[in-house]
Amino acid sequence: MDMDIWPVLPDTERDQWNHLPGRTLGPLRMDMHREEVITALAAHGFTAKSDGYSPGWDPVCFAKEDSPLSQATVECYFSTDGEPAYVQVDGRLGPQVTCEGIRLIGRVPSQLAQEMETHAMGHDIGVRYSPTGDFSCDGLQLELGAQRAGDHAVSWALFFISGDDHSTTRDNAPKAVWHRW
């Protein structure tokens, strides 16, 4: 019996997604509705399960059928109008997401922060740190975090449509997104 509860997929075994801020995330368009998201991810081998209740949100979790754990690899939080407001990609088992040429998922957090900082300086864009110390670039409409992978940590990402006010959007995110294990 395989007792490894901390598997981390190598990039070669992950779906490869691209993120265009405010427009697309892999097979998802940010203006899709709940059933369209479920259908789009099913076409890529993800199965959906409703994740119960999160105050003010309709969460749906997605995992690949051959995933080493039953843990969600992608979580979508839909607003009351049925559009996705937040999409979280798991750092250990989720798709690899690239934005502006930077691989975001399953990375050593300090190496990812260094690449993000280089990108920000090269493009003269603002930077910010989350309350947990994770680095992000303004305008990419994402928040980064780190989750445990045994004795190591890997990066995960939360994607959203923010407009110009990143702090309000981050502050309004479902509380469940900040508790990755």
C-alpha cells in the first residue's frame, strides 16, 4: 500500500495551462458559468464534486480520476450569479499554470518569488506581499501561497478577476482558500 500522503507531481505529469489575467485560465474563460466550467474541465479529465457550503460561495472541487489522492486539484468558487470568482490550483497535484512565462504551481516558494520580483522589475509593475509573506505582481490577478509537501513546501495559486483593487478582492476571498495542506 502506498502511504505517501505528500505526493508532488512533476511538471511532465501535470496538465499545462496558461493564465491570461482576467480572460482565461487553461480551458476556462473567466466569464463562463458554473455548468460551462464543469463541462470544460470534464473534457480535460476532471470530475466535479460539490464541496458543501462556504458562506456566500458555491464551491465545486475538481480532481483527475487517476489522482493519487482524493484531494481536489482545482477548486472553483462561484458567486451568486454562477460565474467563477476564484479558482484555486493545488500546488502538489494541480495543473501547471504559466503566466507571463513564469511557472506558478509546485515550485519552491523562494525561487518563484525571485522570478516574480525579476518580472516586476523588468516590467516596472508594482509588487505586494501577502500576510503570509508570499510575493505577487500587480496586474496578474492572482495570489500565491505555499503548502506543505512532507518536509518541503510548494507553491499554489488563487486566480481572480480583480479590477484595480487587489486588496478588496483578496479580502473577499472565501476563507477556505487560505487553508491548504
